[in-house]
Amino acid sequence: MHITMYLDIIFCINFLANYVILWLTSHILKERINRARLLTGAAFGAGLLLLFLYIPRPVSCITGLASVVGISMGTVFVALGKRGFIKKWFCSTTILFLAGSVMNYIKEVTNQTVLNFCSWLVFFMICIGIVAFGIWISKKIGRMEENVYPVELCNAGKNVYCRVYLDTGNFLTDPLFGKPVLLISSRIAKSCLGDETFRIVEEYEKSGMIDYSQMLINDIQQKNCFHEIAFYSIGNPSGKLLCFLIDELKVGGKSVVYRKQPVAVAPEYMFQKSEYQGLIHRDCI
């Protein structure tokens, strides 16, 4: 059977594939993207592949594998340099392998042995997009887990465990005690305070005011020191939050115990995803 290969189409396809893979590798590894070097590396790899395909004599499996590995290494070296070369090459090869696996699966499902130029490009870009999205999701989940801490809130004999997120934009400080404020959800506040004391929080959420005269009748105010603190959020209007003191705050992985720690009840929409139930100040980590 006679097979006709169009070298210009093969070069264009591989040049585009090389460029996208090299760009994704630079983005994932947070390398400085030099477009001129990426273009040069992509053209270098596509050109070497043409020379490899043009060899008139049969090529053994070992020789062919070595040639393919050499071409990919040379492409990465030209485009991304020698610093961290192995990591860059492994990353680019992984992306190529995943995208190629999806491509082969699509070809098997559609019963096509040869894809035309446009279909090949469309399928390749879709595969690269899927791989890139998966990598982005994995990195996002990883960053989320790195910034989520287990904490223990101790108050009035109750120990409440929850997960809090390190909010680098949380600069909220209690003006009465000069301490950073931990923001928690209403559910965690209820567990810390108990049903009777939590009514104060519920009434405040309804009226937006604290009835200090009512709290002075018993020792609730003396134990918890309910008060208001002002806040300002970018993109949202300023306002006030109900703040109170808990006996102790213990952050997971640390031996430091924060005593008489101010906490404020934040709006529930901040905790809808349930990955965490609080926002901790950076000074508490």
C-alpha cells in the first residue's frame, strides 16, 4: 500500500502541538514565557520530526523510541533552557501523553484511521484544553488544602472543631483588645455559645442592634463580652459585625494557644461551599 505524506501539513500540526505544550509547561511551572524561544523550540522539534520521517531505511523500535525521546528533549531544551530541564521535559511529556491518549480514544470510538487536518487540530485543541483544565483544578484544590487549617475553639467548657481558611485579605482587628479577629459561621458560633446565648446573635442578625441592657441582667456579657466591630470589604459596602470572646483558640499544627480570642460572626454566604467554616487572620498562623 502506498502512503502519501504531506510534509507541510505534518510540520504545521506538530509545530502547533509543540507550541501549545511548551506554553502549558511554562504556565504550569510558572516559568517566564519567552514567546520567541517557544516558537523556535516548536519549529526545531517539528523540523527534526520531518527529518526522522524522511529516513528511507527501516528504523528499529529501540532506535525509533530513542529518536522520539531525543527530539522531545531537544525541543524542550531549545524552548525552555537547561535550568530545571528534567522537570520541564517530564511535565511536557506528561501533557503530550495525556492529550495523545484522549486523541487515540476518540479515533477508536469514531472508527477513523486517518483524521483530516482540520479535525486533527480541533481534537488536539480540545484534548489540550481538557488536560489544562484538569491540571488547573488539581492545582486549585492543592492551594486550597495548603491554606486550610484545623482549629479548636474552646468556650464555656465546649470544644468545637472546624476548618478555617487563611484569608490573606483579612486585616480585621478588634479595637477593644488589639487582637486579630477570627471570622466564623453562625453554625460554629452556635456550637461555641449554646442555644441560650446564641439568641443574642440571632436577635442581632434580625435587628442589627445589641440590647446591652438585657445582657446586663445576667452574666452573659461578662463571660462573652459581646460588642460590635466595623469592617470594610472591597466591592461591598462597609458595615458592622457582632464580635465576642472565646476562652481559647488552638490552631492545628501549632503549640501556641490564643486566650480570650475575639471572633466575629460573618454572613453565611461566605461559607456556602462548606470547604471551611471560618476565615483566620494571617497573624494567627
